[in-house]
Amino acid sequence: MIIWFSGTGNTKWVAERLAAALNEQMISTAEVLTSSDESAFKLSLKDDERLGFVFPTYSWGPAPIIIELIEKMQLEGTPGFCFMVTTCGDDIGLSVDILRKALSKRNINLNSAYSVQMPNNYINLPGFDVDSDIVRNEKLHAAPKRVDQVAQNIAERRVMVDVVKGRFAWFKSRVIRPGFVKGAMSDKPFVVDADACTHCGVCEKNCPMHNISLANGTPTWNGRCAMCLSCLHRCPTRAIQYGKATVKKGRYYFKK
């Protein structure tokens, strides 16, 4: 079983490639958390089944939505092997430690962990932008081989941690990340350029949290944002901005 979350498509591609190689079913974190059916939280494992979490790195830690699901899921059965694969633009800080702690509270042992570099998509703060065309293409070229090696290691149930923690990992994950989760996850700063918006509904359709509704054809956000930035990056006319921070920055989403 692979539990995954993705916004702009990087992590979904990784999860799909892993699922195909390992013959695993995929469970969407967003669909579980937004379901009105309480039974969606009941996840059942077969004897000795693998359990994997595939998610993007948020401010040098797991996407908060993944932690939320771990806290709320009703898991039947004990995983025979538990792994995590996190996508990142560069490094992941102490993401492994953070996820391991969340899992340990549910009496689940994390056996292996991997990071996969993919093109940057976080652009909401100063100093953050999408990659150059050269860097983006280099990452996309290297990703298939990396994911296939990760899949082989998981298939062989290798107990290992193969990640890029990066420099100043403790400071990034223990000091910067809490401030980010507390103060930079709000959907209130999203704005729409009325002149540029064509009322196409792409943002509403692609929001994994079903957090966007159209009011007279114009998107509004309803307070359940996972900060995946799918709406911003996929808008065909760049009508969606996060305050003024993203106006002059690039856009990116994964294209097969």
C-alpha cells in the first residue's frame, strides 16, 4: 500500500512509478481527508504487506497533510515493511526523523527512507523560485533511474536511509519549519487578477483538497488548503497569485 499526496504532479508521478514496479495499491491522502465517509480512514493491510508514504517535502519536513493522515487513519494490520519516499527540490532536512516520530506514535516502525530530487515549485517566499530550464531538465532526466533504484531497494526490503539532508538540517527543520507550518500555510493571501481570469475552472478541478469553489466563475479559497500550489502553477493565464510574492516568478507542474 502506498499512501501519497501531490499537488503539481511531481510526487504523483513518483508514487505511480513505484506502485507499478512494486504492484502496490495507491491511497490518496487528500481523498481520504476530504471524504465525508468515515470508513475512508479505515485502511487494511494484508499479512506482511508493505506500507509506504510518498509525499513532497514542505520546508524541510513532510507535507503536513501526511502527518495529519497518520494521526487520523484507522490502520488494520501491522506492516511487514514501512518506507517513505519524499520529493524535494534540493534537500529534506530532518524529514525522516519527523515522519519516524509520527509513525512511532502509531506503533509503526519506519524501515527505510529515500529522497528524490524533482523540479522546484515553491515560490511564495523571497528567494524561492522555479528552477532554470537546464536544472529542471537535469532533474527530470535523472529521476526515472533514481525512482527505479528506490523501487528495487524497497522490493528487496533493504533497511536503509538514502536521503539528502542538506546543510543546517536541524535549524531548517526545527526552527524554520514550525514557523512555516504555523504562518505560511494560509490560503487567505491568494488573489485573482479579474482581467486575466477566464473562469475556466482549472483551479477548482485540480485542487486535491476540493478547497476551491467558483463564485460567478471566479475562484475562492475555503480554508482547507494544503499549500500544494496546484491552483497557482496550473492556471493557464497566470491569473492566480499569492499576494505580490509570485507575480514575477515562474510556473511549473509535472507533464508526462
